[in-house]
Amino acid sequence: MNLVLYLYFIILVILSVFGFHRYYLVYLHRRYRGMAPKELFFDDLTHVPTVTVQLPIFNERYVLERLLESVAQLDYPRDKLEIQVLDDSTDETAVFSQRLVEEYQRQGLQMEWIHRVNRVGFKAGALNDGLKIAKGEFIAVFDADFVPDPDFLKKVVPQFASDQKLGMVQARWGHLNRDFSMLTQTQAIFLDGHFVIEHAARNRSGLFFNFNGTAGVWRRACIEDTGGWSAETVTEDLHLSYRAQMKGWQFRFLNDVVVPAELPVEINAFRSQQHRWAKGSIQTALKLLPEIMRRPFPLRIKVEAFFHLCSNFAYLLMFIISVLMPFTIYARHQLGWDTLLVLDIPLFLGATFSIVTFYLYSQKEAEGKGWLTRLKFIPLNFALGIGLCVNNSWAVIDALLHEGGDFTRTPKYAVHKKGDSWVDKKYRVHWNWLNLVELALAAHLTGGLYYVLLHRLYFALPYVLLFQVAFLYMGWSSLHSFFRGSRLVPSLQV
């Protein structure tokens, strides 16, 4: 029993350290908020560099037309703009995209359809193949669910003229369908925290940060100098970003340039996306952290790289905490150590309240005066983070066991507003055995909740209830969402 308690408190302390790291990011953001990059513009559009826009797509029937229409409207000299549709599709998307590209070619755009009969290297492979024949000095990348504004290139490309070692400029993600559901509202808060706080804090304070796979522009020489895109991890963007910065290339984040995108509206698609991001970050950590620690980088860069790349280990620790929680309550009660429940409060707040503070601050910075309207979604944000711990714990274990892996795209359905439907559309992420683990964990915590109420251990009630509801929601909603859609249309594995 004592061993269980010791393990429980050790993990809580470690989670508290990860939690307090978020306070550090908020501190950096506030300290360096005056260091935001200045807006730069071209003096003469007749002497601008050639830009290649790469659009990697795979079975994107519902959002493809929207993507090509927005890219075709980019306000940039036509003789200096090349567009590559890197199409790995295996369904009717391929025929549709080829037809659209031919139509834009007739309109005078330099748009090329590049279709591969295999997916060697997945997205990384498609980007590399396109780069081999690209004409541009700079490479812009947009995933299929993004809708760049016409002035995107005119705002981003001039940044490179200020520094020849500037290798990449990342714009902030916006949200086309933020108000669609509670799930999309919660995802938007997650992403706002990542971009508005994490990216800005790291970049402005001179720490490493990363390209997010889309809505950014690379200097071609940076990609080539770093060895190109790699499929050694499932997050080729994060992997290339760290390799480039380790070679001395500089990155820049433009918080005021926002590219809207469609958030996943279906819970299993969201889970799949989170699994890939979590797995890829750990794979990148395993590959690059040892070298980062050996290199003569400043200590602050090494420490931040550790927290950045290893943050998903917190999900694995949270999963262990969830399993141990009822046992620790029983052990302390049997040993007469009920008063030690009071120790949970500062440790639990250290591990969790910092997360609430972090996302509240991100909404204030992202939304301005309207941030108070987002307050009601913060508890959902917190609960969803707990509910993801089974899904992302398996991603961490998967990363520890396997190098690389299949790149599973996140299906999008061109769902913008309330009332739009996704259930009658194809592309479905299958449910998996993790849903049953989540429901089992919810049942396990229900037993702990019964014990707490039976013995009036009210200090523990909020913790157990929060975790129980989070796992119940995640497991039930995933199964319900899958079977709801599969009744209407045969699912297509993506």
C-alpha cells in the first residue's frame, strides 16, 4: 500500500513540474510581447522571388475545391507563382483534382497536378517529390483543410529579405468552424494556446519552435541544407524544424497573419489527429534530444526542447494516476491517513490549475475583448485533455516501440456551421480497443467514487468525479460517433 502511495505522489510531483512549465511559457510571452516581428512589405512587385505553393492531398473530396479556389486567388505576380497539387489520392478525388487543375491551367495559372501511384514517404515523400521539380526559391505549404487569404504571400514572403538565415515563417491557424460544436470550441482553445502563447513565447525569446505542417513558408535552401523532408517520424514538420534550427537556421512566427482551417468535427478524427501528433513528438524526441543535449546550445534551449518534445509523456503519467487513484484513496483510508488527502490539493492544482490559467490567458490574447465568452468552454477543455490520456498514452508507447509508421490523415467534411452534417459523408476513422479501455477506466473510477461517498472522503470527490466523467465521455462519444455514421454510409478507412 505504501508503495502505491509513494508512486502516486511521485507522479503528481512530476505532473506539477510539467504544469508549472506552462506558467513559464506565459511568463515568457508577457516578457517578450514587445518583440513581435514587424510587418514588412514589397517595395516593388516586379522584383519579387518565385514562390512554389505545395498542396499535399490524399482523398480530400469535400474540401479540395475550396482549397484550390483560395490558392488560385493569392495576390502574387502570376509569373512568379507556381502551384503544385501533390495528389496521392486513391479514390475519385484524383480525377476531380486533375479536372480542377486543368481548368485553372486554362485560366493561365502555373498549376501542376502531380499524382503518385504509391504513398512512399506519405506526406514527406510527396513534398520531397514536388521539391525536386519546383521552380520556387520559397516553398509555401497548405494542407487541404486550409483557406489562405489572398494577401498571405505578400505578408509572409517579405520577411525573408530581412535575414538570409531565416529559414521558415509560420502563420497562426484560425478556425473556420469554431462555433460548430463544443468539440470544435474546445479544439480551438487547444490550438490558440499552442500558437498564441507557445509559439510566440518560444520564438520571441530565442528558443526553438516548430513549423506546423501547413500555413507557412520555407526558404528552399533551408529544406535542402537540412536534408529534406523525412518520414522517419509521423510528424515530418516537427522533425525538419528541429533539424533546421540545430543547423543554425532561424524561424519566425507571425501571430497577426491568420490562416483559417477546418477543425475536425468528429471525435474519432480528432483522436486520430492527436495520436499522430503525440506519437510524432516522442519519435522526434528520441531521435534528436540526445544530440541536442550533446551540442553546445544554451541550457535554456536544451531545457525547453526537452519540455516541448517530451510533454506528451504527461499523458502516460496521467493514465497511471487514473488507475492508481481509487487504490490510493482506499489505502489512505485503511491506514488512517485520510488527512493526507489535503496534500492532493496543492499537487493537483500544480499539475492542473496551471493548464486552466494557460488557456484562459491564451483566449484573452487571441480574442481580445471577446475572450470572456470563451470561459464556459475551459472546463470542457480540461476534461477533454484528461479524456485523451488513454489515446495519447498509447501514442507514446507506440512511439517508443516503433520508428516511423503510417501517416493517417485527419478526414475533413467541409462542415462550417451548426446544421451542417458530416454523418452522411464517407471517410471514417474506425473505433478501436482504446474506447473499451476508457469505458473500463470510467467503471473503475465509478467504484472509487462509490467508496469516496460511502466513507465521506469529500476531499477526493472532485478529482475522482472529474476523471470518471472525462473517460466516460471519451469512450462513449467515440463509439456513438462511429456507429452513428456507419449506419448511414459505409466507412472508408483513412
